[in-house]
Amino acid sequence: MVTQQDKFETFEALHRRGGAFVMPNAWDAGSARVLSHLGAEAIATTSAGYAFSVGKRDSFAGLTRGEILDNAAAIVGANDVPVSADLEDGFGEAPATCAETVRMAAEIGLVGGAIEDATGNTDDPIFGFDLAVDRIRAAAEAAKGLPFLLTARAENYLYGRPDLADTIARLQAFSEAGADVLYAPGLPDLESIATVCREVDKPVNVVMGLSGLQATRDELSRVGVARISTGGSLARTGWGAVWRAAQEMLGHGTFTYAGDAVPDAQMAALMVPGKVDGRG
């Protein structure tokens, strides 16, 4: 049996291995099984992908901590690979709330999680510097002694604040506060990513599959990236297939979309209880 400690040690080692590893984002237990079967060495959750699957918006008001953690627990239970969760803003402004979220995440078997510095307030979208650092410090203190890698996210570039200097200063402060992995989603180009990697002393996560930046795993590895996630892009790719199929059947009365479907027997084999990766 693969224990939580085993998964944690595997996850830690992936960040030290050299070169970037890909950590795709699953939105439910089924997608997690498919990803692990196809070779994912670790999996992340996606609040956006999960929200769309239950008919909600990906927003601070749209999903509760309980919903996010229940979904993450199902993903953990579907696989023997390490799972790191999208923990949004820690589900509260107070540092103590972020700490509680980390403890709850570790209790359900997660071996990592990311907390961002976005507020959810369109008028003031990013937490002030000192409070943002205090939140990460509290989360890191909660993670001490637990099999849990804390990722700290600086959200400037997703909220109309393309300030690389402030982003780097935040990541450096998050590192000093105890974060294990650093992440600034939305960086516009390889040069910016390379600068971040040079200026921080912890592994850097980069998100791919969004609009804008196009880079390969090898290119990202060369500039110092340790981990590549995909955010909600896989879930939206799936919805794209459903969208096109629905337009075809409802608009044209044809059903050629089924030619791209994964065979039922193949999917069923992945979902057999006890065969968590579809192979054993």
C-alpha cells in the first residue's frame, strides 16, 4: 500500500530531480485516473475545472472549502500518485484560516497545496504585501512536520498588475516565510520566467495551456522551471469537445464526434475498484 508519506517523499523528489516535470490538473476522480494511467507522476486539482463540472463559476463565493476538499479527497482516493490541491486564497483572509486549511488538506491525504494572494475583491484584487506574507507564514507553520509541500502564489499578472519586481519580491518573501514551491501564474514570456527562476531559491511552478505563452517542457526546463501545471485548461479542453459535439448533433443532426471518443471498455477498465491506475 502506498502511504501518504510515500507520496510526499515521491513529490519532494520530483522537485529535486532536475528539469521540469508535468503535473496536470484533474477536476474529478475519473479524470485523475486517466491522467495517472497515462503516466502523470503527480496530479494537481483545479478549482475552475471542478466548478464547471458542478455548474458553478470559479470564484471565491462560488465554492466552499468543504466542496473543494471533498473533491480533492476523491481525487486522492482514486490514485497512488501524489496530489497537490488548488486551495484558492486559503478560504479566508486571516492567516489563521490559511493555517487551518493546510491542516485540513493534509488530513485528507493531500501532499501539497497552493495558496494565492488574490483577495476576490475586484476593487482591491491583491492582498497587501505584509498580510500576504503573514498568510503564507501561518500556512507554512501549519505544514511543519506534516507530509505537505506548500506552494505560494503571487497573482499580480492575473489581475492586471504586470509588475515583475513586486511579483519577485513577493515570491522571495514567501520563500523566507516557509513556502516550499513558488508560483506566479500568467508570466508573459520565457524571459520573465527565467528572471523569476534566477531570483528565487525554491522550485518554481509555471502554468501552461492558457492563452498567450507557448513553450515546451524542454524550454521551460532550460530556464530553471521545476514543475509545470495546466490549471483548468484540460477541463476546458474537454468542454470544448462537448461543445463541438453538441453543435454537430443539435445543429446538423450528425454524430461523427463519436469517432474521437475513448472506447467504453477502455474507460471502464480504468474505473474498476482496486485498479487505481488502470493497469494493476
